[in-house]
Amino acid sequence: MKVDPKLLIKYPFLPFLGEYLKEIYFDFEEIFKGNNLILSESLERVKLIVSGKIPKYYDDPSIEIPIFVTSLYFVSQLGTDTIYRFADYESKRFSKNIQEEKLENLLILAQHLIKSNLEIHVIKRGPYEIFEIKMPLIDYLNLAPFLGGYNWALAFKDIHLGKVYLSKSDFSRLLEESYRQWIILKANELKDYYYPELEKILIEVSKEIEEKRKTYKMSVRSYEGIDPPCMRILINDLKSGKKLSHMGRFALVTYLHSINWSVEDVINLFKSLPDFREDITRYQVEHIFGLRGGRKVYSVPSCLTMKAASLCFPESPGCDNIKHPLQYLVRIKKLKVKSGKENN
Ligand code: SF4
């Protein structure tokens, strides 16, 4: 049966990728000779993704697939950080594509990505049918720990006879993570292929990427003061490029707002993340700051909520008997004044 190569644009992990590349006479050596669309567009794509911008995609598989594979090769040569940024960006794009897919199609995609023994479970509620996906526990445990948020802990999931029962949205999120891992794996496989003719290009692109990283770091507001340990840890994680859970991001933005950071300063702080997208971050930050939608200003979550989300790392004496991270600031200031008086 002839498979539509357009499917590869959305899902390049499908098994007929290799066959298709042969069919169109894809050849790295030819592409790397220079002066062709595939080479220039692949480089452009990598640079745009690394700097948080949106690249161009083509509808024609004979152009798009070679650009995707060549971009993947370039990121494989540009270091782990670039691989992760690329994988994060592409997996978000994948996530948008699968939102339009029927559950049966998601299961087919999952067979190729996770290679798991999945089953659909139907729950009848009156006239309605609710569909869940049963995933073997072992496969769930291979993916869920990479996702931020306490709701992925097994304690919050239904498990029967070694299978985890998932909603379509949770299942889609796991597929997205699986695709992200597929890209990282493929980039790592390409790492060892060396093309001396690319050396000059790769040095130039590395320099450009490094400059962008430096700009991000310089523009991040310096962080001093007496922040609660939970927030200090979130900021340090962010600065080192670690992904934060949704709750972690939300708590940090509410906190920074409460200590009078501007929207721009908060956005600059988030630029260290590999999957940074300025448009999405700006939307979320402005929403939490009460500048969009219902104009509700969100408050910093309580210590209890932070604990429930595994984001509380108390330090004595500042955290002793407090209910809210902002109380920490008052407590520490008082303790400082007190110790100053005692020393005088
Ligand atoms: S006790 Fe409160 S302020 Fe202290 S680390 Fe936990 S959440 Fe943060």
C-alpha cells in the first residue's frame, strides 16, 4: 500500500521515512556541497528555533522532509543545549498536530513511538461514552517522570492490573514527551557523522548561538535578596535551563509580580529555558499579572499548595510556622533587624 508522504511532515518517526528518503535520492553529501534551499533553510530553521522564533515549514514533503532531517543533523553537531531546544520546539508542534487526530489514529502513532501494548477502555456514563487509554505501567514510568507536576505521580492515577488509565489529553502529553525523546535519540545517533566541508558553517552558527545565549544571560535581571527557598530554587532551576512544572512557573511568576518585577524582567528570566517562546511566555505572564482576559491578578500560592506540588523546601528559621511564602520575607527581615540590634 502506498502511504502519503505528507504524513511524514507531521510524523517523521513513521517507519517509511527511510524508504521515502531513498525515493527522493536524499543525500547529505549533495546537500552539504552548498548553495541549495535545503541547506540554507535547515540552517535558518535551527537558528530561529534556538532564538525562540517561529521557522517556516513547507507543505511539499520533498522539500520539508530533507529540511527536517538536515536540521536534525545540524542540531546534533551544535551541542546538547541546541538538541534539547530543537526537540522541545518540534515536540510542541507535534502536540498541536495530534490534537486534531482521532483516538484510533493516536493509538497507531503511539505504536510507532512508544511500541507499547495499548488498549482503549470505554466508560459508559448515561448516554455518553468516555474513552480512556490503558498503558502498561512500565511505559508510563518511562515517560511520566520527564513531565513536571505532581498530577503525573502514580498516586494521582488509576491503576489496575499493571495498566495506567489515561485521559486522551494525558495520553497526548505522554506522546509529545515520547516524540521529544525520539528527536533527542535521533540527534544523538547523527552526532558521529562528520562532514569536514561543514566545519566553517558550524563554527559560525555555534558563535551566533553562543552570542544569543550571552544576550539572554546579560539581560536577565540580577537576583539578590532574601527570597523564600522555594522561589530561590525555582529561579536557579530556570537560570540553569531546567524545565519547570506548570505549577512551578505559575508560583514563580506570581511571586515575582508581588515583589514588583516588570513583565519584561520576568520574560527575560524565562529566556534561559530551552523551549522558550516569547509570544507564549508574554501571554502567560501578562495573564498572571492581570493585564489580560478577566484582569484577575493571581496571588502567590500558599505554603500548603507549594507542599502539595512538591515545590516546598523549607529552611529554618524563615520557614518555621509560616503559611505563605510572602511571610518568609517579613520573617527574615525581622530576624535580620533583631540580630543587628543584638550585635550592636
Ligand atoms: S515553607 Fe513556604 S516559604 Fe518556605 S519553602 Fe516551603 S513554600 Fe516556600
